[in-house]
Amino acid sequence: MTLLFVCLLLIYSGFSLFVIHFWRRKPSQTYPLKQELTLLVPVLLLNALWLWLPILQSQRLLLGFGHAMAMLSWITLVLYWCGSFFYRLQGLQLFLFPIAVLSLLCDVFLPGATTGVVVDNSAFALHIMSSLLAYSLFALATLLAWLMLWLARDLRQHRLSPSVSFLPPLLSIEKLMFQSLTMGFVSLTVSLLSGMLFSEYVFGHAFTWTHKIIFGIASWVIYAGILFLRWRQGARGKKIAIAVIVGFILLMLAYAGSKFVLEIVLAHSR
């Protein structure tokens, strides 16, 4: 497993350096997307082996901080790979590959809880799958929102920076962001409902109001408001993009933030 970790770390680091170099030096040239997607196939399979082999060996779902971050990063990369065949997602690589590097490092050096849990009922499986999918879709939407702000700033300042020619058109980024938000919102709704209605089966105890539920509902309200304003008024622009980022921060606080504090900060302070 150590060799696999080193290989993945070097490959994702190489991808990161190549994309950054291409963006800075050759933004007007055609990005070798087909070659990238082809190379990503074995890399994503190796990454899946890294993530799922310990789970298959222990017959338990690992939900520690580091492993959860690595899992979310991998799912987001898979969504990016699939979506690249239908949409122009160029620019997301600038974030996705470095995030993959950081998530692998977190998985090894900040694993958090390593005991894992047994997925022994369909309600729990539904909750976990919908949660992971929601986080990954909202991560994509957040990166797209960040690209929107970045590109809008350069266009507003009439700057001919590498981002203007490297990134997709602003309207295309905005359209993809709202599509990701819609799918993520459906997944988050399923996740929240399954956690609240089937708490006995999912968590083994009756439903209680926790910080995770509160932050999760707060992010749900923000995303619901964004989609409602988009539907009723065609809302768009800087404020919407910032709201998307704020919603994701709350969502991260709901799960990743609490796990980091409980499993990393408090565990090391004892």
C-alpha cells in the first residue's frame, strides 16, 4: 500500500504541475483533454484500489477524517471525468489535482478514526451514498463558482490574463454550476431526510438536533434559496457565486469540520 500511495502522490503531483504550467505558459493552445482523460482511467482505478481495498478487507466502512476527504476527492474526480465527455470543464483541473494530493496526504497522516462501521441496512447505505454524492456535486459547484468569480474579475478589469483564454466561457461555467447545484440539492435532501426519518437505523438512536444537522439544514436552506431565485428571477452573478461558496463551507462544517475537531484536534490534545 505504501508503494501505491507514493505512485498516486507522484502522479497527481505531476498532473498538477502540468496543468499549472500549461495554464501559465500556453493558455491559448488547445489543452490535451483526450490524453488527460485516457491517462486518468488507470489512475482513478488505482485510487479506487487505495480507497476500497481496506474497506473490503475489514468489511467496514472507514469514515475517519482523512479517508473521508480522500473518498470525496476521488468521487469528485470521477464526476469530472464523466462530465468532461459532455461539458467543457477545463479549469477545474487547477483545483482538483492539487486537492487530490492534499487528500491523499490527509488519508495517511491525518486518518482520524480507523475502526470503521458496518453498513448493515439499506437506510444507512442510502444515507452514506447520498451524502457522498451531495458533497462531491457541491464541491464541483463550488469550484465552478470560484472559476466564475475569477473569470468575471479578469473580464471586468479588461485583463488578458491566462484565465480568460484557458477557462470556458462565463455563461457555460454558470450553467454547469447550476446543474451541479440542482443534482447536489436532490442528493442533500435525500441525505438529510434519511438521517432524520431513519435515525434509529442510520445512527442507532432517536433523532436529536446536533451541530451537523443544524449546519446541514442551513446549507440546504441556502441552496434552496439560490435555486428558487434562479427559477423565479433568473438570479446570477457575483452574489450567487458567493452564496454557493458559503453554502459549501457550512456543509463542510457539518461533517468534515466536526470530524477534524473530534478526531484530529481533540485526539492529539489528550
